[in-house]
Amino acid sequence: MLHKTRGIVFRFTKYAESSIIVTVFTFQFGLQTYIVNGVRSKSGKGKIALYQPLTLLEMVVYHKENASILRLKEVRCFHPYETVTSDFKKSTIALFLNEVINKAIKEQTHAHEIGEFLFDSFIILDQLQNNIENFHLIFLMKLSRLLGFGPSQTSEILTPFFKDDKEELILQELLSADYDFILSMNQIQRRNLLDVLLRFYTSHIDGFGEVKSTAVVRELIN
């Protein structure tokens, strides 16, 4: 049966000589896996760009309950990025957040709400001119609420051994911060709060593990 839905690409892998298997988080069905034939052939040149991680799509899809791999009928880009792929800091944040959502988003519940959040967030990142360096921290806080373990106070995140009062105050602001909110902190504080949030995610998501791109985002987002 055919359905119209929006979705955000999480990842793809090469399949056979010219095809790919692409994982998309859809508004209607949550995480879905599609086979796309011919996109790596000469005749399909350029189409592979639609399936790069974090591409925002409008799709017409074939859907069948409990099918492991499905097919796409129509695909177009919903929002071509203007700066996310060209601005080095933004692309670093995007790389990091793509790894996080691949590890964190596994359920099909609240798919439309999560999809809207992802679309809105990455469009905002594309359009932001200031306060880019704190975007990933605010994103992590917002996403945790959608995944059902968002904190209402700092004590839910901090360990009993956390002693830095200034960082706790920043974390308090972070609880309700939106993407345009200016959080005043230095590089060390930003790194420490990122570590705190990642430990928080690890404690709530089975198999979350290490985020390999963390080291890169720590160095570049000063």
C-alpha cells in the first residue's frame, strides 16, 4: 500500500553492485529500511545525494507491516541544506548528532513528534548564524524528553560527586534553553557538560555505548 510521509535519513550501506540499503526515520512509521536500486550506477549519478545522512525527505513509500525491507516510489529533498554541509562547525555538529540519533532512537512510538523535532532542529541548525557552539547540548536535552527520560532538575543528571557550582548553574539554564538562547560558558565547561549529558544518555539507553565523534566535536566547538 502506498503512503506519503516525511523522513530523515539515518544511514545507508552499499548493496550489490549499484544499490543501497537506506534507514530512514519516517513520521508515519518510525524507523524503516528501504532498498534503492541503481543509485550507484552511471545512470543513477547524483541520486545518491538524496540518501546522505540527515537529508530531509518527502517520500511516497510502499508499506507492509512486519516487512524487513521496503521500497520507495517517489523521493524528493524537503529542505536542501545551505550551510550544514559547507560550514565546518555545523557539519561537525551534524556528524556528532547523526551518530547520537542512530544510537538513541530505536522505538516507533511518538514517531511524528520525533520526526518533527528532527526536521525543525536541523533546519534551525542550517539557518543559525550565532550560538552554534551550544547547539548540540541543547539538542541532547530536548531529545531526552522526547525519548522519555528528560530531566526536570539538575539532580537527575548530575552524579553525587559533581562539585562545580558554575557548571551546575549552566546546566540549570540548559534544562529550558531553546536553540537561540545564549549560554555563557568556556570551552572546558562545554566539554564537561557534554560528558555529563552523554553519561546521562548511557545510563538510560541500553547499548548506547561510546559516541566516536565526541572527540572531534570537543575540539572544534570552542
